[in-house]
Amino acid sequence: QVQLVESGGGLVQAGGSLSLSCSPSGRTLSQYNMGWFRQAPGKEREFVAAITWSGGSTIYADSVKGRFTISRGNAKNTVYLQMNSLKPEDTAVYYCAARGSTLTMANSYAYWGQGTQVTVSS
């Protein structure tokens, strides 16, 4: 069993930046595809970004392309989401997910974190 712990959320003004991180408890993430998803109040969980186990390929939702960057640490055991030029519509709970077979589909991921709140004020 893999437990994921997200950190780095908070409150930021529009145009600002935040960096989220996701680390495992109990098992390495180095062989898993990883993804970030988000869920705003009253909305369904949506794909944000994903990275393959090797770190060689990344994919982004159109809404965050050019503003967000997903990456893995040197040991590939921590996954980051650098968020720049944040907008109020980015406000959501952000979830880290591991072991995805289809990178953009939430139901293909086996493990999930508890989520971290990101709030962007206008």
C-alpha cells in the first residue's frame, strides 16, 4: 500500500506562484506514473498534469499549459507541481495520484493523497 502526502498549498493572490509536492509513505514512487488532479467546490475532479515513471514525458490540461510544470525529484520519489501565474479559477483542492495507467483519467490511478487546498484571491 502506498500513502501519498501532499504539501505546499495555501492562499496566494492572482498572478502569484505556489509549489506543491507529493511524497510517499511506506513505498517508493519511482516506478509509477504520477498525476495531479484538482476539485473545486461543486465540480468534478479534473486532470491537471501527469508525468511518466521515468520523467521523460509530461502532459498538461489545456487550462494550465504554459503556467504549471510537473516534475520529479532526482530519486524520482517526490513529485512536484510548480504553479505560476495563478488565477482565481485555479482555486481547488489539489490531489496527488500514483500508479496511473491512463495519465489523464482519474479512475486509472491506484493511490491518492488526501489533498491540499489552493486558494487564489482576485
